[in-house]
Amino acid sequence: MTLIKSMTGYGRAVETVNGREFTVEIRSVNNRYLDCTVKLPRSLSFAEDAVKQAVKQSVSRGKVDVFITVRSEGGLEAKVNLNTAMVEGYLAAMNQMAESYGIHNDVSVSVIARMPDVFSIEKPEVDEEQLKADLLAVVAKALEGYDHMRAVEGAALDADLRSRGNTIENLVSQVEAGNGQTVIDYRTRLENKLREVLANTAIDESRILTEAAIFADKVAVDEETVRLRSHLKQMYSMLSAGGAVGRKLDFLLQEMNREANTIGSKCSDVNLARIVVDIKAELEKIREQTQNIE
């Protein structure tokens, strides 16, 4: 079963591969689309696109930040070599200057070290393809932890949305029951009013039926409640299917709100109006939660 996932997550992995210690941290927050930023040392800049592709394979939406550091161990560090010929040349020139001009020779290691070309740096050759493969292996481990956290939060979101959906279904049942009673009450009021106005004159039963039917048609919410229940079933199906359904749920919520607004406009009864307000409140809470779903 594929679970829904939250767009908020964090994952970290620290691994030593081929003499290098890689630290990879991944964190994300809500975002309408996928926006991945990778921050890594200049020495690994060639692997930036590969890291983004790895993230893209696991994430569909969210603002994702990836932080990478690397520390070399053992013989992988660059070697600093002393250019003895250059040092001897500088020393000879300084000694000659001191003797020729009768000045104090205060030459020191720190002075010589600042001279050009005293040191040469020997960097080990780097197999970029191997280095990239090593890094991506650690990125994959960080993504595992990151996805696990998102899945745990996704399960909590799933449970919350289903619970709120059940609450809405119960409220819809109350609206349906109350709406039917509203039509009955209207017919009773209409009949009593006609008796009062017409006094002893016989009441036209067909007129009462016609008026009651017209009123019932104006306030009937059967179609809207049926569609709202259907949308809730769609929501449950999407949650069960899992994957990146956040955007689809957002569109579905718009349809649910449209049905709730129509129901509200047809319900003249104060008690029913309050129930519709409760339905809208639950839908708003669901909408807020769907903003967290990938």
C-alpha cells in the first residue's frame, strides 16, 4: 500500500566511503511545486545536478534544502611541499642585503613563508565519477530517513482527514433529516394559514400539494448532499491510493466547498444553517491539512 506523505520532513546520514566522510542533511517545508536547493563544497560542485535528480525521484512537491559536507581522511589530503631551491635563493638574497647595507638580518620562518612560490601544493587526482557515486550512496541513505519521517506524518494526516470526513458525513445526515422535516413543517404552516384565511370555505388540497412541492423543490438539498458524499468517497479513495495526491485533494476540496455553500443557501432553518456552518468548518480544517500533503 502506497501511503500519502507530508511535504515536511528531515533526514540525515553520515557515512565514510573510500576515505571520505560525507554528511548529508535534507529538510523540506510546504511548497506548491518542487523547489530543490543543494548546498555543497566547491570540490563537489560537479555533483549538484545528480543530487537534485536523486531528490526528484523521491519527492514531487515541497521546498527541499540539501546540505552536504565532506571531510577527507588518511592520504587523501593535499600535500604541501617546500621549494628548497627557492628558500635558499631568498635566504642568500636577504643575507647579501644585510651585509651590503649594514642592516640587521631579522629573517624568520614566517617571513620566508610569505614569499611567493616557497610552497607548492600537490593535490591527489580525483575520480569524479567514483566520488559522485560515493556521495549519491550517502544521499540515498539520507533520503530513506527523510521519506520515513514524511510517511509517518502522512499517516497522521490520513487518519485526521478520514476522521473529519466521517464527521462531515454525520452532519450531512442531520441536514438531510432536517431538510425533510422543513418541507413537512412548511406544508403544515401553509395548510393552517389557508384554513385561517378561508375560514369555512373548503380548502383546495391540490393547491396545498402544489405549493408544498414548489417549496420542497426550492429547499431540496438531495443533489448537493449526494454529490458531497460522493466527493468524500473520492477523498478516501485518493488517500488509499497514496502517492502525490495533495494537489488533487485541493481541487476536490473546492468542489466540496461549492456543494456546502449551495446547501447553506437553500437551508432557511436556523438549526440547519448552524449544521452547515459546522460542515464548512470541517472542510476548512481538511483544506488546511491538505496543504501539508505532497
